Amino acid sequence: MQAGNLNTRVTIKRLSETSDSYGGTVSTIADYSTIWANKKELGGEVKNENGQRTLYNDIELTVRKKTAENIRHDDVLQIESQTGTYRVTEIFDSKQDFMTTIRATKIA
């Protein structure tokens, strides 16, 4: 894949703990890193759970393999110019050389 195809900016957010003034810790989601990816929409599904309708949107991000080494399964992804966040569901090596594919789901 050519570098020009990596045209979507993705912010990786990670849970971090900071000390508070009382000797305890506070957990927050903070920006960890920003990467470039090729985004592909996979589709969505509406599910009825406990009498409530929920929309699930799935995307597939293709990123450079070296960049993807720092991404964990418990990270949260924020796509630039979109509202909401995506949860990482799968990370695997792409068919293309030196690329990794990340699948993520947005619950709206």
C-alpha cells in the first residue's frame, strides 16, 4: 500500500492512572498516540438488547506494521472528524507486506 492511501488520522486513547491529592489514583482515558490509517467501512447492525435498540458500526483500519506494534486490544480509537469512539476487536497481519489490519466496533 502506498503512503498516500493512509489518509485517515486516528487518535489512540488508553486508560491511564494518575495520583490524586489524597494518596489514591484516578483512572482517565488519555490520548496515547496519533497514527495514519486507511479506513474501510464494513457495515453496521442494529440489535435489540433488553428492550433497547443499539447500533454497532464496524470498520477496518490498515496501518503500518511498525505503528501497530504499540496498539493493544483494550485501546479506544477516535477517528478524526467523527463523533464517538471505536473499540478494538481484532488485530492481525494484513495480506500486504509490512501492514497490519485492525478491526474495531463503534457502539452508538
